[in-house]
Amino acid sequence: MPEPAAEVEKPPRRPMSLQLKAGLLITGSIVLLGLLAPWIAPHPWDTISMRTRFLPPNATYWFGTDEYGRDVLSRLLMGARLSIAMGVSATIVSLAIGVPMGLAAGYFRGWIDEVLMRLADVLMAVPPIMLGLLVLAVTPPALWKTALAVGFVYIPLIARLARSVTLTLANEEFIQAAKARAESTSYILFREILPNAWPPLLVEASLRVTYAILLGSALSFLGLGAQPPSSDWGLMISEARSFIDRAPWIALAPGIAMCVLVIGINLLGDGARERLDPRLKARIGKR
């Protein structure tokens, strides 16, 4: 009788690192709170009450109230939606433009690579906050314009990473096979190279979200992003400057929330990089 075929053993699944678990927990919790904010906020976030101005944290207002008597916790929860949406939107803008730009530069090389990368170098030479100010200074401030401006700032970084990955993949055998089959350039770029370039791009995108949130909050702090009565975290800190000695909780709450969110996304990005890049995993294991 023929012997039964030996079962192929599947490689064991690697457990998630502590960094990745912590990042998922922190980031997921804040995203969930932001999504549920309209239903779980203890008080209306935009209701003004002069009788409850500058109340310190208490049993009714857990994070206190601001100069207009508005509940800081409710505004914080609603502001989470704005800050996260702005950071994610800005990152999508930078990916949508930077990835095709980097793919073209790395694949075609030559004068196309030189033109695109020199343009990226020019944009990278300008500090991000200054570049954002230049983009927003010519139009009236609005949150969606801030997202576009912040996304524009980080296009060169995404483009350079996409170019680097494309240069590495362009000489692989499966790319040569696609060329031998006379596949179109768009097919090679978006059906062969791009699927293999996503892991490092996704990790970089997760880190770009943190920078986008911080830069967007900075622009709102300067009055070029979200406008009153919005509950954007950067705007909340800006409005609390005049009362920092009298009611420090108004500025501390969004400041701490922003720090926790940035730490969570950074842990998530570092954990994802370690999990998606086996070479990094090996280097860490040798230490």
C-alpha cells in the first residue's frame, strides 16, 4: 500500500511583541473613544455656561471646565476624532502623491529620477512648520486645508522611501519575468512592485500619522487650522494659554492626550516594523 503523504508543517506564528500589543491597546482605545464620543461624552461639548466657568476636576466634570463653562472631557473626546482624522487624512494625501512619485523615480531612473528627487530635496530643505505656514497663508484657515498642507509637507519623505524600495525590487527576478512577458509599465509598477513595497510603506505611514497630528495641532495652535468653537486639541491648548496659571487642567488634558496618542502610534509602528522586517528581527535577536 502507498504510504500516506507526509503533512507539511506550517511555520509557527510569531507572537506579537510587547511593543505591538501596547501600541494596539493605546491607539485602539483612543480611536474607539473618539468614534464613540457623541454617545459617551458626559456633557454637550459646545454648551456654554457662565455659571460653571473654571471649575476644577470634580465628580460632575471629571476634567473640569474651561473659560466658557464647557466640559473639558467632552471636548477632549470630540477633539480626538478631529486630530486622528486630520492625521490619517494628511497621511493618505502624502501616500497618494508620494508613492507614485517614488515608484516612477526608482523604476525609470535617469532624468526622471533626478527631477523628482531634486524637487523632493527642495521641499525637504524647508522646515515642515514653515512649509505648512506657506501653504495655509494664502487661503482662509480650515481643518481640511490643514490636512492637505500637512500631507503636502510629508510627500518627499514618502517618495524617497518608495524610491528606495523600488530600486531594491527593480532587479528582482519576478520583475525581469514581467518585462519578458511584455507587461505594461503600469502593470509592473502597481501589480508587481507596489504589493511588495507595502510593508515598509505602511510602517512609515503609521509614523507619519504621529508627525501629521503634531504638525496639524501646531498649525491649529497658531490659528491656521481648526477654528473656534472646534474642539481640536491644538486649538484647545491655544485657547487655554491665557488661563494656564488659573486653570491648568484646560491645557493639560489635551496635551497629555496628544502625548499618549503619539506614544501609542509610535509603539504600534515600531512593533509593526519589527514584525514585518525579518532582518530587523534577526538584528534585535543578536543583541
